[in-house]
Amino acid sequence: MKNKDHGNFFSLPNEIFLLGLNAGELAVYCYLRRCKNKRTHQCWPSTKTIGQAVSMSENTVRKYIRWLEERGLITTERTDVITQGGLKRNGCLRYTILPIQNAIDLYHERQLSALEQAAAQR
């Protein structure tokens, strides 16, 4: 018998747990990974949609998105939409999920920098 749930999952790199993400960051990151296009690694859910999916306010989602960007896990890009009347309006953010190795390298660079600063202060 064929499994009906085939394809109803997403992968999460094990290395994500090395980065010290808090529960909110992890929830938003997981949702974005779930939504991403496997070929382009991009998605564009609204902050409202993300918030509803992970039980957070839109402001909290925005905060975690900024943190995920700072950690090198995602990039965001503003999009525009054209209404039927021909008016240009702001669209949702386009999220690009970056390779996990970028975030790991950035995490290690920051740790090394913090150690160097601590040693210099001694």
C-alpha cells in the first residue's frame, strides 16, 4: 500500500542545534524551511501567516526574522505587487534560506572574536 503522507515533511539540518537558537528563532526558521521552494530555496509567507503557524505575534515574528538574518541563516528581500488597477504596492518579504555552513562559520567567527576580545582585556 502506498504511503499517503509521502512528501508531507521537510528536512532540518542537524547543525541547526549547534547555533544556540532559542525556541522562537527555531520555530520561525522551521516554518520558513517548511515553506521554501526546494529548487530556489525561497519562500514568501507573510509575517501574519508565520505568526499564525507558530503562535506568535507579527512583531515577535519580525524580531526573530531579524535575528535569523543576523545569524546568517536567511536573507530577506522586499517584493512589490501590482494591483489590478495598476498600482504598485509592497508585497511580502521574500526569504532565502542560506546554506547552514554560512551560519556555522559566522557563529564560529563570532565566538573566536569574543575570545580574542576577552583575552585582550586581561
